[in-house]
Amino acid sequence: MPLPTVAIVGRPNVGKSTLFNRLVGKRLALVDDRPGVTRDRREGEASLLGLDFRVIDTAGFEDEDPETLPGRMRQQTEAAVRDADAALFLIDAREGLTPLDEEIGRWLRAESTPVIVVGNKAEGRSGESGLLDAFRLGLGDPVAISAEHGEGVADLFQALLPLVERDEPDEDGRDAEADPTLKIAIVGRPNAGKSTLVNRMLGEERMITGPEAGITRDSISLDWQWKGRAVRLVDTAGLRKRAKVEDKLERLSAADTRRAIDYAEVVVLLLDATRGLESQDLRIANQVIEEGRALIIALNKWDVAENASSLFNGVKAALQEGLAQLRDVPLLTVSAKTGKGADTLLEVAFDLREAWSRRVGTGELNRWFEAATEANPPPAPKGKRIKLRYVTQVKTRPPSFVVFGNRTDELPESYRRYLVNALRRDLGLGAVPLRLEFRGRSNPFDRSRG
């Protein structure tokens, strides 16, 4: 699906090319104090806080004969606007409206393309009178920005969103370019039955097993098919407490296991049901979550577990307390010896990977954000309310979001947890790690900070 298109129009020297360069994150358009530097249409791919579109930098609009060079440049600008999904009409907020601005406004009102009036060079209070003047154009409320300093991005984002947002191209919300192969690592303490479970899944004795702890020393990567779906399964060395890791080879094995977690999408922490949950298991689980990987807890040797119901409930309660940053981690029961529960484990792994890879549409995300902040507004420390403006998803795998607003450093941890829990609940992100950052009034246009 092609990206929506936004054309930047206005008279010469109002900052169109400066805004273009900001949006595309590169210095593609020449910028100079002299008017008329841009002559041809210049296009680039822009991203405004997660809102992706093609942006066109047009020549300065001048009232000239069509046979002259400025006249032909004007024809190119008119064609760009007619082909665009939206137009940004830039004026110089410090200078206020000029007769040429008013002429451009009359032309844009006659076109069918939606128009947003943008008052550029409005840093500080220098553009207030020019912005008030812009209401005379009859094109709606003007948006104040400073293309040079990157100010006003919040209002520009909110004005553009309903005009150019399109549904995500892949209906299930997964990253369309992601490798379809599920990368799953099985980790746990020594002798939990990791290699036995791998062999049961593969249907062959691929891994050496036995009662001795520590048989597996390398992370072994195996590619196979499960019900026609590609899986890369990694069996790892057992992770023991660091105090017990004395042998140099075992230290190397532990480091190799940690690398396996880094490269996995879903990590299965296998517990020995005959031994229950130990503090080392929680440390491994926390490491997986901190690395941003989807986590499944599997109780192995369930076929020989005693007092199964109380054991399951006890482990579940301990996980809720010990993994406070990620509630409702899937807790499954399996038997590596008989194979029972293995298919369920893989089904859950594929579902988790889908949630872990999900990108939420910008419109859906901000509608959720508006509802969530209305239902539970941010607090007002010392009587001054914290203003949260909008949210954007900056990446997937794991889903990562940034909330922009004022005085975000004063938000209490309880409110941050409220937003994370609401994200999971309302947008179906499930029990996968989420990243939620808060940023104040900095320059979100500046990609070099990233």
C-alpha cells in the first residue's frame, strides 16, 4: 500500500524546505535566506512521531505568467497539491499575512485537498499576532511551529493524523517484514529436562540426555517445522547460581545461554515440577523480561508431580509476586517424557510472538490514549496538572511507546503502571514486555537523538 502524500506549499522563503528536511530527517533540500531556491518538486519519506507519509517540498508560490519560469514553478506546485492527500500551507508567523498569502489561501479554498495552515517561525511569542491574522484565511485553526527548532510537533501531528492515517497493511498486526520463523529458546536450571523436551518436539533423539546435570554445554540451534510453521529452536546449557559457576567451561556455557536469550523471540523457562520454583528461576525470568523477550514458564515432569493442583497454584502465586513488572506470564504444564503439553506450548509461543511483534495503528493508539487519560487524568502535583499530549509507537519486538507531554518527569510510578496495564488490557498486547517512555518538550523531530 503506497504511503499517503503531504505537500508543503507557501510563498517563497517561509521555511518550506526547512520543514521538509526536518520531516525526512536529512538535509535533502537546499536552504538559503534567498527566496526561490527550490524550483522542482522534491519528495522524501517522512515520519512524524510514528505517522509515516511521503512529503513534497514545492517551489514558492508566485503570481507570474505561466510562460515564465516562476509561472511554470507555480504549475508544478498546483499539480503537487491536487495529487496530495493533504497540504501544509506555510506562512511566516512573524511577518503575518501578506497579499500573496491571501491569494494562495483563495486558491487552496477552491481545491478539494484538505489544508492545514502552519504558522512557521513561531518560536517564543514572536508569532502570536501572525497566527491570529491567519484565521482570516478561512482554512481552520493555524498550527504554530518552528521548523528550524523543531517546536510545535504535537499540534502538527494531531492536525495531520485524521487526514493521512491509513490502516496497517497486514491485518493481523504483525510486522510484515519479520522473518516468519519462530525463534524460541529453552532455558532453565541444569537437569530440568530441556534436551528431553527438544527431542520430544523433534520426534528424534537429536540431543544427548541423561541423569547427569550439565550434559549440554553449547546452545544448539535446530531448524524444523511444526504443523507447517517454521521454528528455530535453541536448547541451552543450564543456568546455575553464579556462586556455583566455578568451572571456566561452565562460565562460557552460561554466557552462551545469555546470548541465546538475546537472539530469541520467545523464551521458555523450563522448571522441574518435582523441585518447584526457586529463586534462581525468578532471576532467569527477570533476565528474559529485561531483555524484552516474550516469556513462557513451563512446569516439566508434570506426569510425576505430587499434589499437582497446590503445586500449580503455589508457583503461579510466586510468579505474580516475583515478576511484578509483567503480570500473567503464561504458566503451562508439560511432560518432556510423554510429550503431553508440547503442542500447547508451541501454540502459545506463536501467539505471544504475534503480540510481541504487533504494531498498533496511530489512530487506534491515540484514541485509546485519549480515553485512558480521560478515565483517569494525570495527577496535579502542587496544584499544577501534568499535561500528556499524545503517544506514538516507536518500535515493535517488544512493543515500545513514547508519551509526549509537559512535566512528564513528575509523573508518579503508579500512573505509569496504570498506562502500561491499560495498554495491555485494551489493545490486546497480552503478557509480553512493553517499553513505555515519557518525554517532555524536547525536539522529537531530531532523529540523531535516537
